[in-house]
Amino acid sequence: MSVLDTSNEIITEKCKHILRIKINRPQKKNALTIAMYAAMADALLQADEDSNIRVIFLQGTADCFTAGNDLQDFKDFKPDGEVRHANPFLVAIPRIKKPIVAAVGGIAVGVGTTMLLHCDLVYAGDSAQFRLPFINLGLCPEAASSFLLPRLIGHQHASELLLLGEFFSAAKALEIGLVNAVYPDLEFIDKAFAQAQKLAQQPPASVRLTKALLKKSVYRKIEDTMTEEMQHFTERLKSGECAEALCAFFERRPPDFSQFD
């Protein structure tokens, strides 16, 4: 085992043929900043080119996967001209040729849930809670979730999760096929890593080919959807609805959307 990156917030660790990427910002519920996204994207892309890496393993801390995007970054975002809100991690993750295994405990909010749609195996702790609060923030879906989620669970179920933006349980995530299995909170990371180890022992070229074939029919649609979502997401960041939602969040009050058409 060797530690490749000892930064406080994103830790990458190579263990035989597995690259472990750990989100480690517990004081902020593992909320992801621009710098953290960049570090995660770099780790993914480097692992995909490293012939010694066969599997990528994503995790947060034992009690929290990630609270999603650090909302201060949204509040500070000021697009100019053709500048768009772009997330290098979300651009990278659908393009990774090697399998990605995720272990999810505690809360998985926003990107903490949508990134799972691009993972190949996902395991959760039994008290994990998932949420897609883009509407609640005056935004729109990202990471091609507006395409992938209804494809996975159907239009009505996807609409409920995306339009209401409410928390849903690990049991619900298992029921709709977002996760492969649910384990006790004290065991889910080890159980998930054991699956990653099994996968790392499989013939690597065959694994990569099988993943490519599984994704072939949707790859172009994912790319196109992410581009369209990004355009709308950028516009929504400039909207009055988003400004009200963010102000309400930082002022610790309910948002008031009554003034909007």
C-alpha cells in the first residue's frame, strides 16, 4: 500500500491494483470545492492511464459520503461572457474506462448521488441518505441525471426524486437499483472494498471491454445531456430563484419563491 496524495481533503491511496479516492473534509460534511473536484478528476484520469490500476474505489468518511457542492462556490460564481459552470470531475467520470466502485455512508447529496449513476458497483451503509436538491436550490439536474435517472427507475420515480428533492433512504436506493447492496454502517466500506478486490482479480482487458460494451449505447447521449444540462445550470446560477435559495441557506431560513413566475 502506498499513499499518493496526502492532502487533507482528497486522499488517494494505491493498494495493489486498486486506487482508493477518499473525500475527507468532515468539518464541512465532505462538501466539494472547485479544488477538490479538480483533484478527484486528476486522480480518475491518472488511474485510467496507469497500467497497474485495475479498479477505482470512491468513498467518503464512514459517517458521510458528501453533502454535495460547497454552496459558497455557487454563491461566488460569476460567469462572464461564454464562461460556463463546469465540473471537471463530472466531465471525467463518464469517460473512465476502468470500473469504479463506490461506498456510500451517511448523506449523499446532489453530486454525491448523481456521480453514483456513473459508477459500476455501488454499496451503501444502512443509514445512508440520498438527495437530489437541484430544484430546491433554483437549479437543474447535472451529471446527465435527467437522462440516466428515468432510464434507471422510470419517469414518475425520477420526477419524484428530482422535482421534490427530498431525502430517500438506502433501502429506497436499493429498491430502485441505485445501489447494489446495503450493509451495516460499520461494515459497508470493508464490504465494498472486498468487491473491488474481487473485481481487481478479474481479467483486466475483459473487464474494460465489458464496461465499454455496457456503456456503448448511452455514451453519446450522456455526453449530449451533460452539455445541455451544463448550459442550463450556468443560467440557473445567475437566476433570482437560485440567489434566493442560496441567501436562505446562508441565512438559515426557508426560501421564499412566491415572487417568481
